[in-house]
Amino acid sequence: MKNHQKVALITGAGQGIGLEIAKLLADRAHHIILNDIEKSLTEEGVKEVLNSAKGKVLGISGDSGDPEFILEMVRLAESEFGQLDIAIANAGITLYGNFWEYDVKDFMEVMRVNMGGTFFLAQASAMMMKDQPNGGSLLFTSSVTAHQSHKNLAAYAMSKAGIEMLAKNLVIELSEYNINVNTIAPGATLTKRTALDKDYEATWSRITPMGRPASVKDVANAAVFLVSDEAKHITGQNLIVDGGWTSISPSPY
């Protein structure tokens, strides 16, 4: 018997944007499978989501760039709920570096986690969704760096632009199965991590047309819309949430 509540799998959800997405979906009575590579963040994230959850919340810690672990996450959805309605590839890494000196290991790791993790989560999730009457929704977390140059982020920007092209291409593969796929591109966002930079909020408030960096809820609200039934006819698209920064693109440096 299929559960009438939707089931959402979110990677990189132990903190920041991913955690806020999980909280908003849980508040909408979705069952949540929350992933983070760090076990402590996974456990803390589950506790925080449970505070307002109207469904089940399961945590699974591991490397979302590992295809075998990705299969393990999808199998968890199948064994616990018998369905997977939403898969959000939010996990990613940023390894800064000058183009001239960028390390091969850093380059390959960025591509493995950001592009490989997204591709194989989409593949594994879609294999389950295509046999469901209502299909499903895929969402990938991109970045404004896929649209505008940013110093020392050539490899990262390349990975995010690739993710957006993946979403467009999957429209050909997935639409017949009632699976829509989109990307969201956050700009500067105030999180616990970015808040460690004492100048971050002031700098991005100065150069963002709307006068402040995004909050995690700004981005999560847009993400939740894109995986909702109201957005089911939207596919192959990218939604930028940056307070207008990409329209004028002043450098923070």
C-alpha cells in the first residue's frame, strides 16, 4: 500500500539551505529522509526537523557523491515507505583555488561530489519514480556562479553549470514518466558557515540590489515550490534566488 503522504530525500541537509528545505517539507506533512556526510549533523538535523514534523523523519549519514551510498538512500525510501516522490540533490562542496595552481585532486573531488552526486541521485531516484503513477520531482542545487564569473571558483562554477544542463537534458528522458526536474541557484546566503566570515553580511548587503544576502528560508521557499504539485508543469528550468545580484554582478573583492 502506497503512503498518501509524499516522501522526500534531501542530501546535504544537516545544516543551512538543505536543513531549511527539510523543515519546510516536514511542516507540509512530507516524510523526510535527511542526509549529511557528517553523522553529528545528520543526527542534529533530524532532531531539529522533528520539532515541527507532521510525518516521519529518518536520518542517513554518508557520502552523497558515492553511487553505492546513493543506492542505499533510495533503497531506504523503498523499504520504509514504498515510494519516493521528491529527491533533492543539495549536497555540494566548494574548493577555492587560483586557476593557474588548481590541484588535480581538488578538481576531481568537486566534480565527483557536485556533478557525480547529482547525476547518480537523479538516476537512482528516477528509476524508482518512473514506476509510480504520480512520477516524482527532482531538484538540483546550482549556484549563481553558474551564470556569473567569481574569482577562484572556476571548477565549482563549471560543476554547477553542468548541473543546470543536466536538468535541461533530463526533460527528454523523464517527462514521459511524469517526472519533472529543475535547478535552483542561490546567490550569497547567510548561513552558520558564511556567518563565520565577519564581513560576509555587510559585504553582500552592500552589493546586492535588495540590500541583503538571502536567508536560508528565502532559498528553501523557492525550492519547496519547485517540488510542489503547483510546479508540476515546470521542468528543465533554473530559478535564481540572489536578490538581483546577477543582474548587475558587482564583485565582493
